[in-house]
Amino acid sequence: MAKQIYQIQVVLTDTQPKIWRRLLVNSDTLLIDLHRIIQTSMGWTNSHLHCFNVGRTTYAPREFEVEESENSRIIKLSTVLKKEKSKILYEYDFGDSWNHDIILEKIVREEETGQIPRCTDGKRSCPPEDCGGTWGYIELLKTISNPKHEDYQSMMEWLDEKFDPDYFNINEINHDLKQKDYGCLWIE
């Protein structure tokens, strides 16, 4: 049987304009590896706990000791996303609660070539770590868009004056995906 490649869309929920990535991943990718792929493609730093929710079932690494969860280190993506248009939830940072919808857009077979995993599209930079979840991010954007805001200077210092909410560079993301160990391979 030919190896299946999943085209998934990862959408950070409750953000306007929408922050998202379209990725190609192997269908047999373990959920723990999908977490790392999402971290790299979104720009997160893998500094917090995470889990996947599929219906009433939660998947997290056993060492996180998430109550009543299944071990994400042994569950393949194809186990939880079986057909096109199906969706699961990925939560990163239980304090800020960055929720992401993961939608299986398309199942691709042998005709797909190139680097896997790979980002094929997306929009916007992910919010900075520890900015307070969606509400905190909205406040951060208001603050940095107004140089006269009383907290503008301190916020820019906290951000190291580097943050651009509109920034998205697919080449950088794919370079980073290629550098990390996600079972990355080239399909000829």
C-alpha cells in the first residue's frame, strides 16, 4: 500500500485575522511528532505542556500526567484523523490555552513529492509565548500599534522590538522543519 500523505490545516482559534498553516505530513506521524511539527511551523518554542483532544479522548505524553489521557507517544495521526474534513483540537500551553483546530483537508497518495513534513501555505506570525492567551494577544496588538500608548515602550522592549504580527516566511519554516528530527524524508 502506498504511503499516505495528509494535507492538514492548523488554525489558531479565536484570532482575527486568522493565523494558520497548511502542512503536508505522513499519515503515520505520531501525535508527539505532530506536536513538534506544529511548534516549528507556527513559531512556538515548545516551552509548555500540550495535548490533543479527539471527541472525549485526550492524548498527551504520559509524563505530563494529564488525567484520563492516552499516551500521544504511541498514537498515529491516522488513528485520530481518518477521513477528509475530520478535525481534532491541539492545545498548547494550558495557562494561555492556545487552541488549534487541525483539519484533514486532503489525503494525498504517491503523486506528492518533496520534503515531508512541509509547510505549503499559511498566514501571520503566531503570538509571542506567555502573552496571556487570545485576550492578552489582542491587548498586545493594540499596544504595539500605538506608539503613544503608555505601555508601548515596555511592550516593545519585552518583544525585543522584533515582533511583526503579519510576518510569515514559508522558506524559513521549511528550513526549520528540515533541520529538526521529525522523521523528515524526501519522497522522489
